[in-house]
Amino acid sequence: MIKKSIKVPPMQIYFYRAEYSNDIFQFLALPQIHLLRKILIVPDSTHPDIGVEIETNLSHQEITTALALVEDGHVMLDDQMQWNVPDLKRRN
């Protein structure tokens, strides 16, 4: 019997703001963004921007690289933040 173990990076939660919903859809359409466990899109009633929270095992650098590929992704790049799960639980 052959046993293999695969090391899977821990899930991270990222939050960023997008200027338009189309920016979010362009980001989600990228081939690099196939490892999302969860996405939450939250319209902001006080701003025209849209809040986006994703849970993934992609690294912060992988997310940053993907955001840079979005044509109007400058708002997302400037605003991105990363929390690990214990930090997120503490802020709620």
C-alpha cells in the first residue's frame, strides 16, 4: 500500500474593496483563482465600492499577483488586507 501525504496550506481570509462589481468578476474569472473555498460580496451603502471577502489557501502573494492582472484592479490592490482565522474571529 502506497501512502502519500500532501501538505495543504492553511486557509486564509482576505478582504478587499472593489470599485465596481465587474472588477470582482474579472478577478474571479482568472485561472489562478480556482482555489476559493468561500466568497462573500457585500455592497456598501455608504460608498460606491463593494466589499469582498474570500477564503482560500492561496498565499497573499498569489492573491496580489492575480489582483494585478485585473484591468481596473488598482482599488483592490490598494485596499487588500489579510487576516488569519484567529484574528478574524477576534474582530467579530
